[in-house]
Amino acid sequence: MSRVVLDDSDITRALTRIAHEILERNKGAADLVLLGIPTRGVPLAERIAARIAAVEGQDVPVGSLDVTMYRDDLRMKPARALLPTQIPASGIDGRTVVLVDDVLFSGRTIRAALDALNDIGRPRAVQLAVLVDRGHRELPIRADFVGKNLPTSLLERVKVSLGGIDEVDAVTIQGPATGEVTA
């Protein structure tokens, strides 16, 4: 069983709202850097940056931050291919870094991202933007900017599909699954 909880227009509105909230909290786009967490966090970061540029008339640097080698569950899951970490030429030192991911679940991916950031530089501040917050946190991590709070059962799976990677923009809840807990 699968049901759509956000369609393409819902995702567009959520990303536009997140972009405006980022601008409001940071009093503009100066010194912002958006880092998407692969796979779907990267195109989300690019879309948010495009909306910020449309409002502010100023480009915001966008990069990607692969957290694979910083995960605490490497020994429990099959290895996955490393994805590129691409930090904008302006770097992150002294800047406000907004980490962007598709789904916030246990908080472990974001913990890994914070560890990865420590190896790259020293931002002035780190903020978190997610398209979906599904709850079930295992670590004391919360998003600063959320497209949709989506309470779920541990037996359900939240799937984010984005054009360019997938066929369509949509967020679906699948399940209850076969007892496997995934993000």
C-alpha cells in the first residue's frame, strides 16, 4: 500500500516556504552555503538556492556532503558507493551552512553530516532544512526548517521522489512494511 502525501505542487510550495524562512532567519543570503546530503538532498538544496536567488537577486553557493564514511551503522549495512563531496570554492569557514536532506528520521545521518563538516572546516553556524520530518528521533537533533511534519509508524516507509532522479516529484508513505525500519 502506498499513498501520496505531497505532490509536485506541494513540494514546490514547501521549498519556497523553506527558502523564505532561511532568508528571514539569516536576514538575507549573505554568507550562506547550502550543502545537500546525497542523494535527494542535493537537488533539494539546488532548488532552495534557486528560490533564494529569485528573491534576493544573489546566488547562494551549493555543494554536496557525502556522509557515508561517517555513519555509525557501516558495519550493519551493506557498503554503498561513495558519492561526491563538493564544497563551494568560497568554503564554509565563518559562514552559515544549511544542511539539506529529504527525510529526517533517527537523526543519525545528520550526526554523521556534522562529523563530516568538522573535517572540512569551521562554519559560524549550522542549520538544518528537511523536506519531511517523520519523527522517531534517536538523537537530540531537530530541523530548523521543515517542509512537512509527517508522523509515521515505524512500520511505514517515507519515499521521496524527485524529477531528475526519479520520474516525478512526490512524497509517498509506503507500508506497513515487512517489519524493516528504513527512512
